[in-house]
Amino acid sequence: MITFEGVTKRYPDGTVALDGLDLRAPSGRTTVLVGSSGSGKTTALRAVNRLVEPTGGRVLIDGTDVRERDPALLRRSIGYVIQQAGLFPHRTVLDNIATVPLLLGWGRRRARSRAAELLELVGLEAAQGRRYPHQLSGGQQQRVGVARALAADPPVLLMDEPFSAVDPVVRAGLQDELLRLQSELHKTVLFVTHDIDEAVRLGDGIAVFRPGGVLAQYDTPERLLAEPVDTFVEGFVGYDRGVRRLSFFPASRLELHTDAVLDGGRTAGAAARTAAATGEPWLLVTGAGRAPLGWLSAGRAAAADPERPLESLELEGYGHIFHVEADSLRAALDAAVLSPAGRAVGVDPGGAVLGVVSQADLAAAIWSVGEDTVGEDTVGGDTVGGQDHG
Amino acid sequence: MGEVIRWDWIARGLEDPIGTAVLQHLQLSLVPIALGLLAALPLGVAAARWRRVYPPLLTVVNVLYAVPSIALFFLLLPYTGLTMWTAVLPLALYTLAILVPNIVDGLHQVPGHVRQAATAMGFGPLRRLVLVELPVAVPAVIAGLRVASVATISMVSVASMVGLGGLGALILREGFNNRFATPIIVGVVLTAVLAFAVDGLLVLAQRLLTPWVPRPARGRERKGVR
């Protein structure tokens, strides 16, 4: 556990970067520090590995004041990832990753083989280990940065806006990768970002900082979105926090309909009769293994030759789908909004259609979310972690 | 007008005076460059670390550079006599004006995030300097060495004015004093050849020392050659 006790950083010119921070980041969890620039989140992070020396208060790692330890030795026991990756341009990828093991005196061979392991762990190919950092893309460099931070297997990982400099698609991939790694490694992660979406996605606990280095709220992501403590936090988490909060409710609670799902081998005549019987304006046509093929409107089903099989008709693309077991209500809502039929297709892990859900059905599910009471767990103490947001 | 180049003179004098002059010239230029680099490294590191040191240091090395070499040679003559040090010491001082700013620039060009990452990985200040900052500054240092070596090789010729050897002596004693063109041409051509050769070696050294520097234009060529 990382404990901040009244940590203050006041610069000689009078600027206060951090003002009496009290925070407990539990072991094995990801705690996200979020806020605009100048809110002290990075200062707090750097106080942990003594890149910043606080002018008041203290920082403890598992009960030991970090100031009792030699800075260089302390830092070798803490992984650190920064925005531009900070890779050493003159060393190969493999030697970059082996940096801390070499500093710890592991010997070249052992350090290299550990580095090769990590290269694989972060999803890079072995051949990329012989390259130099400038030969990699921004996203790959960040992966190397994460591998380097993990090389000596430190219990604590500090990440300072590590994914801010890459494009959104790459960023989402890196976030997924971090979630996967964290589910295997259970590091005590402190993660700084200015992006509330990233915070909600990655954090077990989120600490929102306000300008002037003051902690505004420290809560689970779900509670933060449901009950911001004041207008500052509410403004910071954004106007669409209600929609974002849907991420915390599973899509499996949706009621799926199967009466408008037809196999591609059925005829247009059968489809027209089904549409008439159910009153559904759109029918979902499936192929082999109940994989979705596309949407057919009731009007087109009635106009087509009644003997023609559905799979030979021109269908509307089914667009986004959602995984009933794995996805959230937010993903289902997204799929419905983007679907040409205004309906979302729910599939099982094998990609077979389990049913469809209309926007009206979604509205009912969202309505019931609003009536849910928010979990009472808090972060930062022993009571943390009632829910798994992974 | 007779023959400008007397090949027979060159053939006779290949070993002496030409060969000796080339070796002397090399010695008189490489020793100052090496000494200059040895002195410039700590000065550059200090100037990059304590920024207040840099402006006065830069002024001193620039003023030194402005002093005519011939004046420095004569100033030293009473103390060092007709030894190589009379030429070596001033020439080494001159290289500082080129090498110190290059080392400082090279160290300043180490990206802040690289320096910060090194500190955060647990490098102490000395290790960080030796293992990260200086290696990253190598291209700038070699760029400085290239300029300094060409400048020194050309300036060594002046050293012959005070009776030191080198290709300058060939030009002055054999050529100018005897009103004989061949040694002058040989001296000038060989000075240029030496400058080219040393520069080429430094470029080669840079390629070997810094395989990590992006060289987009050369990538294709290399693949084709190998």
C-alpha cells in the first residue's frame, strides 16, 4: 500500500503544487490520479520515487517512509513509465528493458533473458528486441516502456500519462493490455492522467484533484460517476457521466428477443409472415452457426419473391454487435444507436446470435439502473474492492 | 614557364622530406586534438551541469581562439623551445572553442524525458552521465571533432614559421625559400588529403559508435551494397 500523509509541496516562489494530500492506494490495485494540469497529480506521483521531495508530510510504501531509503535503490524497486516512454535512444529495445536488472547486478545473460520474456509479455515480437527505439511506432515504444518498468518485477508501478501521446485507437489497445497485465501481475499501480475516460476504464479507485493541488474526491469509478461530491468534480467527470456509468452494468441483464431472428435458409414469404405476426419492423437474418448476416426490413420482406431464401436477399449490414456475457449496457446502447435497424445484436462468445434488443428495451434497462443504489464500498481502506471493474 | 611539378623531385624526396613531414604533421595535429578532447570533456560536462559557468567559459575559449596562432607560438617559444609542445599547446587550446560548445550542446540535446527516465530507473548522477548522457551526446561530440581536426590540420602549417616541422615546413623551407613550386603544391595537396582522411576516419568512427542514430537516406544504399 502507498500512503500519502499530509503531503505538501511548496516551491520557494510560493507556488503550492500539492496541498496536504492524504491518500491510501491499496496494494495490488490500480489507483488513478486525475485532474487538469497544475492540479498536483504528477507531483504526488513523483513524491513516491523521490523525484520530488515534499516540503511537508510523508509518503510510505508498505509502512516505510520513502525518505529512509537511498533514492537510487528506492527507484530500482519502483517501475516508472512516462508519456514519451523515455527510452534510451542508444540502446536496443532489449537492453532498454534490461536496464534495471543490469543496475541491480543480475549479469548480462540473465538480464537479457528476462528482457526477452517481458518483450513477449507486452506483445512484441522477439525480432523487435534488436531494434533501436526510433525504429518503433509510438505505441510500440510505450509497450517497451512498460516492459522496462516491469523488468525487475517491482511491486509498485508509477505511470505518468503513459498513453497520452498516442492516437486513440492505439491508446485503447494499450489500455486493454494494461488491464490484462494487471489481472495477471497485481501490481500496486499509481496512474496519472487528465482523461477521465481513461481513469474510469483503468482505475479501481480514482482520486480527482482540483487546481492548487487539493484532492477533491477519492472514490470507486462507479461512485464517482454516480455521486460527484461537488460541482467541480461533476464538471470534471463530464456531462455524459450518466451514459458512462452504464459501463458498470452488465449487458446480461437485458431481455433479448429471438422471435424476429430468422435463419438465412427460410424464405422471404416466411419472413413476411413473421413480421406481420410479431409487428417487428426489422428481422435479423443469421447464417451458419447462427452468425449474424444482416437486417431485413419488413417492407422488403413483403416485396420480395416469397420463394426466395433470405440469405440471397440484399440485407442491411448488422453493424456493431455486443457480447452478452462480457459487455456492459453502454456497449449494448452503443450497438443499438449505431445499428441501421435501431436494434442491437447480442452474441455469445462464439459469435452466435443470442437475440436482439431494441432501443425501447434498452431504455427500460437504463431506467432500472437509475433506481439501483450505488455500492457502499469505499477506496483507500480495508473496505476497498467490493467490485471488480476489470 | 617551366614544369610546375617536378616529378623527379617528388620521387627522390618521397621518404624525406615528404614522408617525414606528413608524419610530423599528423603528430602535430592529432596530439592537440586528443589533448583538447580530454580537456573539453570535463569543461563541457561542468558547463552543461552548472549553466552559470557556461557564458564566462565560452568567452574565455572564444577569446583564446581569436589570438593569432603565430603570436601564441612565439609566446611559448621561450618556455618550450623547439619541441612539439610549442605547437601542441596552442592548437589544443584552439580546439576548446569548437569542442566545448559541441559537448555542451550534445548534453543539452539529451531529451528531458530520457534524463528523467534514467534518474527514475535508479541511475546515480555519475552513472547517468557516463552510461546515458555522454553516449547520447556522441554524434554532437564527433561533429565537433570533425571541425576541430580539419581546423587543426590546416593550422599546423603555420607552426613551421617558428621552426617546427610538418607540411608547412615543406612549403616554407623547400618551396618558398627556394622559389620552387613543387614542394608548395605537394604540401598543399597533402594537407588537404590528410584533412580528408582524418575526417573520413571520424565519420567511420561515428557510424561504428552510433549504430542507433537514424540514417534514413543510407538505409537503402546499405542494403544494396551488402
